[in-house]
Amino acid sequence: MSIYVIDIWQPFLEFHGDGTANPIDVSVNFKEASFSGGGNITFKGTLKNNAHFTTRLFEAELPLGNSPIYFTYSVKSEGSSAVGLSLEFSSEKNEKNTILLASHGNALDTMSQFVSRFSKVIIPHGVTKLESSPGWVILESSISMDGYTLKGISALCYRPLNVTSGSDDRSAEFYAVLGHITIKAQEQNLLLPPSSAWLVDGQDIKWASESQGSKTVSLKITWKWRDGNSPYFSYNVYVEEITKMKGTGPGQVVSENARKYLGAAQVRSFYVSDHVVPPSVMSLRFIIQVCGIDGACQKLDESPSFTLEC
């Protein structure tokens, strides 16, 4: 089985040195929590009603056979902001085709908006909103282009038809984040091992007192396969603070705060340095999210973890 993965660690973003003003500013953002480690591509600016903006992300040279390929990408957006993928194809006879993998929304409106601008418009067959990462939407599409070569991938920023109001000259703020793009030759994800397959441990734990009752902790988190060597995986590391509910005494019910993303690891260890722990926190749960080479990641509730009492 062939698996092609495009990661947005190194997108080939266009740079306009001539001072040309674009309605959307495109940048790589490492500050905001990412979808699956690394950075995000952020689109920020304004767009008029029914307008769209295209920017190149990747150049490619991927020959396609007679089997379909499957695209999965993640987006987090605000308001009526939508992001699709514009795919450029070329045949052996140098025939050009541009196909749009549209965002989710009203299929009829999307087709009406773009059918004259693209060779084909494909509506996603799968739309998933992640409970573990609020705001992120996973879009799944498939395409067959026998005899063609994928030459490039661009992002299409647009405002859907069904949200227009007033004049076509009216502009609105646009904000969206692209988390990842995965291209696979098979629709199903690789199976990820259960949390019971891993042993997770905390080492070199060091505490330090801070002002107003807070403290900091530094440690090394390690994990290993219970039965020897495991297949290759990458990992995202999160922390979950468990605090006492107000008005309860020791040993009472606890509440779990939102999980915080700490970083990504390619090896089976991760260093946490001077993590601030408020006085109300009873324990910290470090979650190791296992991700396969096809970009699929384990649900956080099903991932291995290490709990540190405070």
C-alpha cells in the first residue's frame, strides 16, 4: 500500500516582493496550538461577498494510477470563512485540469459558485468535528485522475454564497487556519495500538516554589512499547490539569480542565520545563497522542498517559 503524506511544516508559500497588496495575508503560525504538531498556515484579511483568493501551498510531481486517492485536511475558521484545496493536474499530452476540493457547506451553492471556474468541484464525503480539539473540522474527499500527474496544491479562501447580504462590494473579515493535508492511496487509516500497549513513566521530576502558592515542575516523560520494538509513530504531548471543585474538601470530586498542547516528539521522550502549576491543581495528566505515518492520530481519551500527583 502506498501512502503519501504532505505535512505543512515546509509549505512553498508565495512571496510578493513588489509590494502587491493581497486581500488575505498568508503566514506560517507556530504560536497557536496546532492540529497535529508543528505549525499552522493562517489566512487573515478581508473578502468581498462571493469573492475568493487563491495562494499556492505546494509544488508536486505525483503520478496517479487507475485507483482513487484520498485527501484529508483540517481547518479551523471563524464566521463565514471557508478554505478549499485547488489541485492542478497535467496529463502526458500536457492537458491541464484544475479541481476544487470544496469545504463543507451547501453543496448546491458551492457548485453554483465555482463550477465555471474549475474543471470539477468535489464536495467532501466526510466532515468530522473534533471533540478533543474544539474548532477543528476534518474534511475528507477522494478523486480519480488516471494518467494525470498532480503538479500543485493551492488553498482557496472564499465566502460561501448562502451567507451574502447586501451589495457584492461589501467586505467582511476572513480568518481561517489550515492544520494539515494528507494524501493516501487507501481510505482506511492505519490501526493505532491501544493505550495498554504502552508503558509511560516520568523521570527526573523537580519541583520549585513560586509566588502566591504556585509552583513549577520540570520532568522527562518517556514511553515504550510493552512487547519490544514498535512500528514508527510520531507523538503529540498534552497536559490535563485536575483541580478540586470549589467548596469541596480533600478527597472530593475533581474537575478536569481543558487539555493544553505542549509539543510534538519524533522519539519516545519529551522534556517539560518549568510548567506552572496553580495551587488548586491536585494532579497533572500528561497525554501521549500516538500518530501514524498516514497522519491519523489517536483520540486523546484513548491515548497512553502518565499522572503526576501534586
